[in-house]
Amino acid sequence: MIVLGIDSSAKTAGVAVLRDGTLLYESWLGTGFTHSETLLELTDAALRAVRITPAAVDVYAVTAGPGSFTGLRIGMALVKGLAAANDTPCVPVSTLRALAAACDVPGLVVPAMDARRGEVYTAAFLKKEDGTLLRLRDDTAQSAAAAMDFAAAWCAENPGHSVTLVGDGAYLCAADWAKRGLSAPAVRLASEDLRTRAAAAAARIAAEEAAAGQTVPAADLRPDYHRLCQAERERAEREAAAKAQ
């Protein structure tokens, strides 16, 4: 099975190709250029490097959110275009789950993506010694302090676990933890190279989902934003203000 994974949920764009569980190719780009400028080139380079065409891809994986609203739409639009030509099945993957899966350190993994407005998109997973990933919290948007409140409470009930922070908002959680001045649990940032790489992990997750028959047609792909976009928030605020008058 050949799986092509695409991640455009944050500033770093990534593409990976997996064949029968073996990672053939992975690239990522964090230059600051928009994904509309770079993602198609990265994908084309990946296909050329492994000497295949889109017709040879068995499954497309794409990070579905949370993340940048625009970035998610760009990634999904590309996957829809590639998959539609050959009716190739797709697997939308939680960005936070992919980030946690990419972490190679056992223990509690807290993915955090900068959601602006003083919040992070976050969840929590337990990474077991055998690499199995167990979800402990659903994806949500909340303050970094709330994310670390959960980590502290969970570790208090399950002593002996360290905490690894991943994602481009991990530094916000680390800063909150530093303010607390606590020595336990041990909290660390994942290495910078691994902190924002999700494409290969998304491809591995998609391979498992596809083997279990859990795919969707390209037309059914939808971003999972986890909160209203700015225009929707502003409209809701105006409507609330009008009702209050």
C-alpha cells in the first residue's frame, strides 16, 4: 500500500510517502512562504523522487485540523484534486494526533498548536513503550495554562510519567509550566526538528485506518477547525451585542 501524506496545518508544510509501512520519502519546508506557493512543488518533488504518479497512490492522508484555517483548506484542496482523478480513498487525520504520533519519547504527550487569541489547540496522549498511542483528551482550543493543568492533574494520578510538548505552540505550554516552578512531573520540549513534523505520522495513521476500511471519498473531506473563524466570531459578537440592546 502506498500512502501519500500531506500536512499544511501550520507554518511548516510537509509531504511524506509510505509504502507498506516503510517511509520512502519525507520533506518539510518552514521558510514562511505560503502553502499555496510551495505545497504543490513539495508534492510533485515527492512523487518524482520515489518514481510514482498520483495514479499509483493507494491512499491520501491529510491533516484535517486543528490548525491554520487557510493552511488546512490549501492542503485539502490539493488532496481533493489529486484523489478525484482516480477516485483514490482519503483519510483525514487529526493534526494533534499526528504530532503526538511523531513523538518518539514514551510518556504523556501534549500537542499544542498556537491558536492565537491567547489559546492553543491541544489534546493529550499516552505514548507507551511499544509506540502505541492512547488518546486521553479530545482535541480542543483552550489556554496553555488549562492544557498544563490537565497534564499536572493526570500525572499526579499516574506518577512516574514525564511530559513531552510538541507542536508550534509547545513553547507557550513550556512557559506556563516554568512560571509554576514545579520540579515534577518532568516537562520537556520535543526536539525542534520533530516538534512540527506531522506528514509522515499522518501517513502511518492513514495506513492503519485504511487497513481497517476507514477511508472517505475525496469529496467528503472537511477541515475540522475546532472554533469559529474570525468572520463568524465577529458576526456572533455583533448579533450578541444587538440582542443586548
